[in-house]
Amino acid sequence: MCSSDLFVISGFVITASLAIRPVQGAGRWLADFYARRVRRLTPALLACVVLTSLAASLWIAPAYSEAERVRQVGLGALVGMGNLVLQAQSANYFGDDIALNPLTHLWSLGVEEQFYLLFPLLVLLSGLAAGHRRGGLRLALLIGGLSLASWLLFQRVVAIDLSAAYFLMPPRFWELGAGCLVWLLARRDRKSTRLNSSHTV
């Protein structure tokens, strides 16, 4: 499964998760969301970074620059910025320059965590979580517009800086946004099916 598929699935799942949680004060709703993200991600992430870094230290000599790169990516990943570290290193995900970095895969988690900082605010702004009648439509318009801008940005950046296009969240937003839009479309279809069923009874 490629990163694009994972991003679409993540966008779908996070939309479903946020939509079913009633809003009892915007601050409390956001704090609850971020607390759940931390509780879910941190233990496994910390174990991954620590154990992988220890293992890497046994087979990557400290004199090699890659040993420092592993440390930088690990520290960045712990605060949701592993992708930013890799982009700053001008890393080529498919190149030989990161072949010895066992934490490179954490770049996608950084993209998702940065998306999580923005997306709940859009859900709140749309009114979807509060149950507003047109909340789904407003969220679809917000995400659709931002996803289109993100896709256009990706098309431009990929020709200029492949590393930025691959690792940074803004050019990858449209993939997570696609998952959100799929969920909203499925939700609309379910509502239409229930409405039609009630009319035929």
C-alpha cells in the first residue's frame, strides 16, 4: 500500500471519528481530540524511535553522517516533524542517501500529525460536529477548495523540489482531503437511502 492510499484512509477515518463526537465547548472538544491523538500515538512512537535508534547505533558507525541523520529524524518524529527534518536534509526517499536511515518511514506520520492540527478546526468551522444541517456541505466545500489548492501546489512543487513535494504536508493535503470527501459522500448516500426507505414504508 502506497503513502497516498494511507493518507486517503487516514482522512476517511479521522473524519468519521470527529463527526460522531458531540461538541460540548470548542476548547474542550479540541483538547479531547488532541489528548486522544497523543495517547494513541506516543507510546508506540516512543518505543519505535528508542528501540530502532539503539539497534541502528550497533550497525551504523558514529563517524558516519547517517548516524546523526537517524538521531535528527528520531527527535523530529517525536514532536511530529520527522518529515520536516527529512525535507531539510534534502532527502530522496527512494535514493541511496537515506538507505541507512531506519526511521525514514516516520515522515508520513509527521504529515498526518500536521494535518491533525488543522483539520479539527475546519470541522468546527463547518458545524459538522455540532450537528448543523448543512455542516457536511460546508465541510465538503472547505476541504474541496483546500484540496484543489493543495493538488495545484503539488503539481507546481514537484517540478521544482521533489523533496518538498513528497515530504511536506501542504502538497499532500489533497490526499487526506480526498478521504474526508469520500466519507462525506458516503454519509450523504446513507442519509439519502434512509430518507427513501422512510418514504416507501
